[in-house]
Amino acid sequence: MSNSKLYKGSLTTIILKLLNESDKMYGYEITQKVKELTKGELKITEGALYPALHKLEAEGLLDVEVKKVDNRLRKYYKITESGTKETSNKLNELANYIATMQALVNPKFNLE
Amino acid sequence: MSNSKLYKGSLTTIILKLLNESDKMYGYEITQKVKELTKGELKITEGALYPALHKLEAEGLLDVEVKKVDNRLRKYYKITESGTKETSNKLNELANYIATMQALVNPKFNLE
DNA sequence: CAAATATACATAATATTCTTATGCATAATA
DNA sequence: TATTATGCATAAGAATATTATGTATATTTG
């Protein structure tokens, strides 16, 4: 994803957030969207993305629909109701993580 | 460390930053300091901390000095010169991570 | 037109980091 | 006296990602 190890554990949050905003997306589309939004700073590798999507689907957070476009296969992922709830949790966790790290790293930020 | 997976990969940054600020600290002291600064949100487990300290020492980012205090052993860690450089890198990576995640998650934050 | 790149999915071997469990030992507190 | 706190350590396992590889079609470039 990046040379920085900090992104480890963030992929699920990213996928859920993007799918929560759009009607549906397919894997390759997600990699391109992330590259675009982060100005190339973050590149999702396939070896990380596809297993993550499969896991989210198995957990019932995403639904999948296969379509053939231009004679090529696409697996469209769509967020489920529990996926939307989990997105909210993940975004809270992210905000919390950022606040906590700033409290640790920047003496000016105090929790509470 | 926390129920949130986002902290994965952050421990090295935390250790280096704390040691960069103080003269020297020992392992147990680090766990208590983190608990205090984060109001209990983050608890460093020994199974994560000690291997991480050993690795940083092996990489030459920390120096170690063993002392006996109150008949109990303490291993004091002190940051080295290259440890100070690496702290700076890690803090830049953290700031970058936060900016990137906000760009992904919050449409109001744009990179550049 | 052939070669390279882009699109599109997938998995397996390996690396890294952390959790959980366990172990040893002393000091302080309930 | 039993539990908690202090203080270190490692091993088994889980989770997540990297790197490499495989398959296949479409498009672009030299």
C-alpha cells in the first residue's frame, strides 16, 4: 500500500467508506479511486484488496454481483445494511486513532 | 493495544517519539506513560513491546543499559543518533498517513 | 503489426506485527 | 496470605499485508 507501515489495518476502513458513498464499485475501480484521491500516495495491491473484499463479503458487510462488461468480468460490490453500520464504527475508530496518536505525539493535543 | 486494528504498525513510532523526548525510559515505564497520555485508550502489551524494543536496539536506533532498582531489574533504553533521525521520519509518516486518510474519508480534505 | 500496457480477477508463499498465554521473580497492598 | 503491581521475556497463533505468479481480454504505442 505504501512504504509506511501505518496503513496496515486501514484497508477495511477505506473499502467500506468508498462503498458507503457510491452505489457500487468493483475491485479494480477501488484501486484507481484510491490512487486518484490520494494523488498516488496510496496504491492498493491486488494481493491485499481481493482477499479483503472476499472477507467483507463473507462477513455480510458487502454483497457481490458479477457482470460482464466489454467481454471482461467485473465483480461489483455493494454495501449491505450491516456494512453501513460497520462503516460508521470504522470511521469512529479512525477519528479516535488520530486523536490518540496526536495526544501521544503532540503535547499540545490533550485527550478530553 | 486496542480493539481497533488501526494501531497496528504504530508501536515503533510511539516508542521512538517517547524516547526522543525523555532522557531514558524502561519498558514498563513506557506502558504506563502511554496509558496515562491516552487516558487508558491505549494499553501496550508486553508481548508487543519487548520484541519491538529488542528490534529497535538491534537496528541501532536504541541503546540499552541494565540497572537494578529496588532489587528489581530495569532495562533503560536511550535513543541513538540514528534513532533521532528515524523518529523524524516516523513522525512525518504519521502526519502523512493522517492527511491521506482524511482525504480518503473526508471529502473536505484535499491533498496538496 | 507486434509488444507493451491497462484492465480484471485470483491465490500461494512469505514477512511483519500483534494477541494471548505462559514463565520467572520481587515488592506492595488488601 | 493472596492478589496486584512491578519488571522482564518468549512461544504459539491470528491477522494483515507484500511479492510473485497465473489467467485472460482490450487498448495503446513504437
